[in-house]
Amino acid sequence: MVTTTAVSADVKKCPMIIGGKHQISQGKTTIQTNPATGEPTSLIPQCTPEEISAAVEAAYKAFPSWSATPVLQRARILFRYRQLVEAHAEELIALVTEENGKTREEAKGSYQRGIECIEFACGAPSLMMGESVERVGADVDTVSVREPIGVCVGITPFNFPLMVPLWMFPLAIACGNTFVLKPSPGVPRSSVRVAELLYEAGLPAGVMNVVHGGKEAVDALLNDPRVRAVSFVGSSPVAKYIYKTAAANGKRVQALGGAKNHSIVMPDCDMKPTVDSIMSSSFGCAGERCVATSVVVAVGDVADRLVAELKNAADNLKIGPGDQPACTMGPVITPEARDRIVGYIKIGEEEGAKLVRDGRQDTVCKSDGYFLGTTIFDNVKPNMRIAREEIFGPVLSVIRARDLDEALAVVNGSEHGNASSIYTRSGSAARQFAASVQTGMVGVNLGVPAPVAIFPFSGWKGSFFGDAHALGKDGVRFYTETKVITSRW
């Protein structure tokens, strides 16, 4: 993203959606570019405080009637919404590839995960059911019911333009809340498009709103007394800020932060599927996802062979524009992101790690897009920065451990606790790992242990700030209040 100067007249300004209508912001703009080509694609506004307030007001005014709408009617709108999103699948997948740089297959996968979130939200009539007990006392009955909480806000990242917004607003709306979405300024058009489709499905005006901007827009939402709940996905420092600021203003918060995910590879692993899985996890989406394997902990004598196999696989990875079918990894999001990742490669060299493969040397890095090849370090020590800090790019570190206990100590020594995996044929080792590892999402012989929408996305430690996680029953609890009614007749 760069500040607007001269730009082609056919590059249009991305609209807001306030009260069910498109509006053009009067705020300053930046230029969104295609990460694969560097070409301008849209003008992204920084909404004014008045525009942010208007979006919240639209949601606030829509809440009484929407929350009183029978939950079955709300679910029917979401059923129609799912059909519309499916009918526009090709358009949405192409838009994600253009905005974010994902390969078509990656964009398709994230789209499908988004569909699952809508399907989960369609179950709101059952998910919102309360509990009851008759005769808790003499002629006394007690029931508990779930009620919507009010205006909810979603603040979403650049790495999943379609999927992460769909983690939030379908469930919030199904539970009877109204919503203001502020997507990443790097990839806002996907959010606008799915909001448009929601209104096509019959959503009443004001229930869903979309605004744009950076920290000023976020702060306006966090400090608005009409906002009752905030859901965020992004880096850990920003997640902590969101949590502290929103909570200090009396809001409910779920703030999903960064990660430093580890995969332990045992000597008895099945090598080929293990390498394939690690490659997909570490370098899929150019490493720009919070469930990516960033560190491999190789146990015992598996290390030498594993590193050689990983390098060979990385050498044969096809990097290029995501809309080209042969490509298996696209660009990173911006030139600034690429420079930051390159900076970490230099740090790894300075720290004394062995550079097995240098992605900076790949030919594709000389193109106009924001490309960076796959990089692998060996003999990394747990205290090195490349082993501790979230790089969020196609860089993989290999740490060597004597046994499973030492490997677990490496994983559990991280300040993050998002996801982890083990590759083994031993049920005993897998059981010990699952019981002892300090992460919220655990994989056995798979590298991306992100659960389907019926389960919560449950990061731990510095990867999450809040109480109720996104999705699953946690998500229902987050977007509802429990009311307990005790009656004597």
C-alpha cells in the first residue's frame, strides 16, 4: 500500500457499506496493488471519524428489530446467503487471488472454509437453545436463554480476505447481533463483496456495515460506547492492544494473535508424507498464515535426511502468480513485508544458523511482483530470534533435539501457543505429545491443525487474548448473553 499520487482513472475507490447502501468515503486514500504484478487495483479509503460513527449508528439502530426477528428467519437469510456465495464462487476465489496473492488452490481452500462458517451459523436455532429445570424449588422453575448482545465489530487481517471475516459476522448476525466490519486496508474488496451478497440474500438495512482504515478507525470503534463486542485477528502486539483497550471500555473481546508453530518429527515418521505436509504447512500461502509451521524440531537421527528432503522439495516448488495453474506458491503481500522477511534471513545468518536454502536467490524475486523464494535454516538454536519471533513468511527453521522430551521443551518454551504437530507412527509418542504440548490446536501427522468451524479456533498463551475463542460453541457464547429466569406459579 502506498500513498495516492497519480493513478489511472480506471482504478476505482473501494466503497463503504453503511445502512445497507454503498457510500464513497471522503477520507484520504492509498493504492491497493496486486502482489503478483505490483499493478494498482483499487483506491482504499481511510474512513473519517464521522463515517465510522455513522456505520456504528446504523448497526445500533438496526439492532432492536433484528434481535427481535425470530431466529428461524435469521437462519433462512443465511441459508440463502450460502447459496449466493456458492453461486459467486469463481468470482470470490479470483478476487482473493488478486488481492492477497494466494494461488488459486489456496484461495479455493480458504473459500471452502468460509462456506463452512456460514453453514455453522445456519445452525443458530439449535446453537442458541438454552436449558431448563422444573421444580428447582417448591413450585419454582428455572430456564436459561441466550440473547444477542448488540453491536459487534470485526477487525480482520490481510492473509485471509474472505475466510476470517466469515469466521465472525455470519455467526454474530445469526445470533441476533448487528455488525461493523473493518477489514485490513490491504485486502478490503473481498469483505465488501461478501457484504453485498448478504444484502442480496435479504438482510435488513443496517445489520451489516463495512468501513475502512487503519489505527484511527480501529480506535474509533474500540472507544465507541455503542459497540458491545470486538473480534480481532492479527499480530500478538496488536491483539494485546485491542484486548486492553476494548476491555477497558467495557467491551467483550476475542483477540487472536500471532504464532510460532512447531512440528516435531520423530525418527519413525513416514518420510514422504511428512515432508509433503511440512512443505504445505510452512510454505503454503507464502507462509503468511497463523497456523503455518515455522519451526521443525527434528528428533534424533532423522534430522539429516529430513533437511535434505525438505531442501529438495523446496528446490522443486513452483513460485509465481497465483492465477497460473502450475504455481504452488504466490507472492507475499507487500514490498515492505518482503523486506521485513529478508531482514529475518539476514538475522538468521548473523545468529549462526546454517542457511540450507536461500530464497533470496530465486529468479522469481527479480520480477515486478512481491516474490520471495523458500528459505530453510538448519542447526537453529531455540534462543535465536528466527526461532522465537513470528516471521510470517516463507522461512523455515530446523532445531535438532535428542528425544521427544527435549523436543517438547522446545515447543513449550515458546511465548506463543497457537498450533503444533507431531509426525510419528507411534501412538504412545502421539499421545504423550497431545497430552503435554502447550498449544490450543494440536495435529498428529498433519501440518495445519486448524479445526473445522464446529470447533473453536483455540490458540493459547500469547496467541490469544480473551475468554471465548472464535467459532464453535465458544463463538456462540461470545456473541450471546445468558439470561436465567426463575419463576414461581
